[in-house]
Amino acid sequence: MRRPKSFDCVEMMHEAGRKVSERLRGMTHEERMEYWRRQTEALRREQARLRAEAEARGQAAVAVGDTGATMSTLPTPDETTAEEDAAYLAERMEELAKFEARMRATLEERVAATKA
């Protein structure tokens, strides 16, 4: 007999996505880029802090979250620059904007067709 789930990973990811979408709603492209740049910097600081704590304890791996899982190869802040990260995010945001425009046009065409 299966135990009932106490944790739903997919729901957690969907909820996180909804929260990010809500934060980004109404932001300009530049504001979104700044948001992701700040988030990337915060992540890098947290990774550096976790690495330093692990090294101080003489551990090779860093504990991840509350799960007790470990990752021995977290990306280092030196692997990419903030400018490279921002450029990558800019490309993704541009692709997303184009996709959104195509979807909006398709939706408008369908609405117009139903009214005709």
C-alpha cells in the first residue's frame, strides 16, 4: 500500500513559477533583466557562502536545501560573468517576447474568427 504524498514536487515548481510570474508582471524588459541579474548575483553569493561553510567543516560537498542531498560540483561564480548571464537571459527574454507576440496574435485571430 502506498503512503499518501506529503510533498508534491511538480506543484512546488508550479507555485514557484506563479510567484515569479506575479513578481515580473508589469515590469519592462529592462526591469526583468535587472531582476534576473540581481537573482543571479544572490544565488552566487549563497553558493559561495555554502562552499565556504563546507570547506570550514572540511567537507568536499555542500548540503542542498533541507533534503540532506549534496552536490559536489556546484557552479562557481568564476565560471561565467554577470555580463554573460545577463546576455543569456536577454536572449531568452527576447525569445519569450516573440513567442508571447505570436501566441497573442493567434489568440486574437481565433477570437475574431469566432465573432465573424
